[in-house]
Amino acid sequence: MQALVLEPDRRLSLREIEIDEPLAVGLHAATKAQIRPGDVALVIGAGTIGTVTALAALAGGCSRVIISDVQQPKLDLVARMGPITPVNVA
């Protein structure tokens, strides 16, 4: 079990360490989707992982990302992050 535990780099802040796992999930999702330049992506959920996934999709070449959620404050936040179209599905 000890082999599965990594000690974080002490130069990183707690905030930087906290985002590592959601970032890894978002990057993995974007990679699995095999994004090509100009693609349009749909992300369901505008929480931390959904937001990072949307940003990873943009970084991977998507021309536009649509993100859905039922909480308007989350959608308002992601709307300021580039070519992301928020959709409230409530």
C-alpha cells in the first residue's frame, strides 16, 4: 500500500495540491474523448471536475464547449472562462 502513496512536492501550496485529482480526471476525460481541433464538447456538471474537463477540452482543441448544470452560480462562473456555453437544465 505504501507504494501507492505519493508525498506531495513541498513547494506546492495546499490549493495546488487540492486541484491535482480533479485536473487528472478532466485531462483523462478529454484524452479518452479523442478531441480533434474544432470539435464541440458537451460536459454534464459544472462542479470542479466538470469545469476542469471543459477547460481540458478547450486546451485539447475544442472550438466550443457546452456545459450543463442545475445550479446557476456554477454556470455563471464557467461562462467567464472562454468559449464555454452554460446551459441550466433545471
